[in-house]
Amino acid sequence: MSVPFTRLDHVQLAMPRGHEDDARQFYCELLGMEEIPKPPRLAARGGLWLKSGDVQIHLGVEEDFRPAKKAHPALTCANYRRLIVKLRAAGFPVREDQEVPGVERCHIEDVFGNRIELIRGD
């Protein structure tokens, strides 16, 4: 039996129009991701694409924006504890979660209120 999928290409999250600089500050400066260029036709729609290694998050403009409170990406972190300290110092609440045995993880919200799970990988 063949495996139908071999990897996840990207996760898309929504953001409000005109807040790309807020997204850059959170995802690039705070989380350490790198912005990657969008194709010109897609760039005209707003939003931005980000990557860290093989992980990609695409932020797309949603006119009637509402943050994702339940659906979320889960990111394995190389420097989990250092990132948690950095997030707290920047004023972002970190909700630690012990519900999965043997997994150290927490939930945060991005600058727009979208839920993100962080998993300790170091």
C-alpha cells in the first residue's frame, strides 16, 4: 500500500488586510522565521509567506477576519524553552499544556489571535 502524502507543504492562517508589518514583527522578529517572496499575482492580494527550515506558514488576507481559536498549526521547536522566555518577555501569554503524556507543549496566539501550538523538540 502506498502512502498518499509524504509531507505537509504549508499551513495557511488568516490575517486582517494591511497588517503585514505586524505579522513580520511577530513571525520574523519574535519567532525567527524568514519571509519568502510570494509570486507577484498572489502578492497583490496581501499577506505574506514565511519559512523556517522545511516549515512554511502562509498568512492570507481575509476580509471578514476572525482568528482561528481551535484550528492551529503545531510547530516543533529547536529551542523551546528559550522561545517561551522570549514570548513571555514580549508580553505574549503562554498556556502550558500537560494533556499529552510525555510531550512538553504550550499554546500561544499570534499577533492576530490565531492559535499556535509549540512542542519541545530539543
